[in-house]
Amino acid sequence: MNILRRAVLSAAMLAACSGVALAQNPIVIKFSHVVAPDTPKGKGSDKFKELAEKYTNGRVKVGVYPNSQLYKDKEEVDALQLGAVQMLAPSLAKFGPLGAREFEVFDLPFILPDKAALRRVTDGALGKRLFQKLESKGIVGLAYWDNGFKVMSANKPLREPADFRGLKMRIQSSKVLEAQFRALGAIPQVMAFSEVYQGMQTGVVDGSENTPSNMFTQKHHEVQKYATLSDHGYIGYAVIANKKFWDGLPTDVREQLEKAMTEATAFANDISQKENDEALAEMKKSGRIEFITLTPEQKAAWRKALEPVYSDMSSRVGKDVLEEFQRETKAATN
């Protein structure tokens, strides 16, 4: 067992021994995430804390830990499974390395035409079935939260697929995202979100893909010269809980937390577009980064270059999942 797992397990055992659920003490939920408080995820987490404590009349206390204060990208799911934290909101790409590869369907380039198509997937039967894939990992899926559609950034203009050739591009740990950048001739580099600014500043990576709100709050526009408004991909999160902890809650408490989560989800998803629009405006106003809008011909060239990713990754995410995903998104746009 590595040092992190030993430390996390010790913390979890201490928490268990302290009698988290004793009637005279509040039930403590540690909610950890890796982004800034002033992002859609950060504000959604704070809203959940507010509502959870309100609806349970103080029987639950939620501590929110943003900006990788407790754990980095690669550590947080491990910590949740061991019980050192009770809730997370990791990006959907995080579940592939955990063994739930079906979630990587969300990473496929240009698979989501708009938010209506996204809602049809996440609010429907497919979204529920994907959450069921996590239960064998000791995880309960509670909600899908939006961040938004991604832009590409680099220290050179990215207009044609050939512009990516040889660039070191930061990715989350996702085989689909790895295949995406290899299809463009770039070199994918897995890197924790909290380390991306320094990686860009020092040249360890040449660029990245992210939503405007994440770029702005992490100051990526200060260390990148160009960004292309490609909307080629989507970043969303799954709010998850440690299954043993969640199932062990008193029924009435769990019902109030589910109510709080439903309302926090609506809040987070409502503000995601606004937050991204405002972040984009602020970055443009800074004058430190130039934004590029693709012509229809250029966007078509991106789509064509990325088409092979679908056939390459079909067996990984599951052909049936991919086909159902595409049926649902097509139905939403008809």
C-alpha cells in the first residue's frame, strides 16, 4: 500500500472511530474538489453546503475544500473510496482510469451539439445506467453538473488541424482525450489541473483544452497567447459520494440531502453558461490572450481530422453506449 493510501486509510479509520453518525454530533461531510470557488462547480458545492445544512436543521455539517486543498486530481477518487472524504465532483473523464470506461464517451470530440442534447443523456435512462457502473467501485452517483464547452489554447494560433503538430497538450487522464490529440498530431500530456499554470509558464506543456471559466480562474490566459473558440468538447462533472457512507445515513437525512442536491444541481447548471460567458469577456478585456473564431471550413476540417477517434475508441467506451448516446443526442436536436 503506498504512502497516500496508508495516510488516507488512517484518516478514514479515525473518522469511523470518532462516531460520525452519533446522534449528539453532527454528521460531517467533507466535499473536496480541484477548482476555484468562483467556478460553476465551486459555487454549486457552496450552494449544496448551504442547503444541506438548512434542510437537515444542522444535523449535517458540510466542509467544502476547493482548489486541491486536500487532494489533487489523481488522489481524490482514491481518498473517497477509502472514506477520507465523503463527496467529490470529479470530471467525467476521471472514471475511465477507475474502470468505468463508458464515461469517456462524454470526451469524444463534437459528440454533443448543445446543452439540450446533453440533458437528454444525463437526465435520462443512459445517465442513470452510467451511474450504476460506479456502485461496484464503492461510489454512488448523485448528480451531473455542467461546466461547459471547451476551447483550445496554446502559444501559437490553432486554426487548422496541422497547427497542432508537435505541440505538447495537457489532458486529463482519458484515453479518448489522448486519442483526440494524437489524431491532431499533438503530444498528449497527463497533468493535474493544479499544476497546469506552472506547466504552461515553464513550457512543460504548450497548451491545453478547457472551459473559459476554468481558464480564467486559474489564470491560464496569462501564460497562453491564443485560444480557439472551438467548442469541440464538453467538460462535465459527476457529484459522487462514498457508497458505504451514503447508504449508512439515516433515511430522513439522506432524503433531505437528495433534496439539497437537486436544488444545488439546478443552480450550478443554470449559472455555468453565465460564468463561462463572463470569464470569456474578462479574458478578452485583459488583452493578454487573443481569441480565434473558426470559419465553417476550418471547423469542418477539425471534425474530419477527429473522425477516426470514434472508431478507435468505440470498443473502449462500448459500441452500445456510443450508439445510444448518439441516438439520444440526435433525438434532442430533431
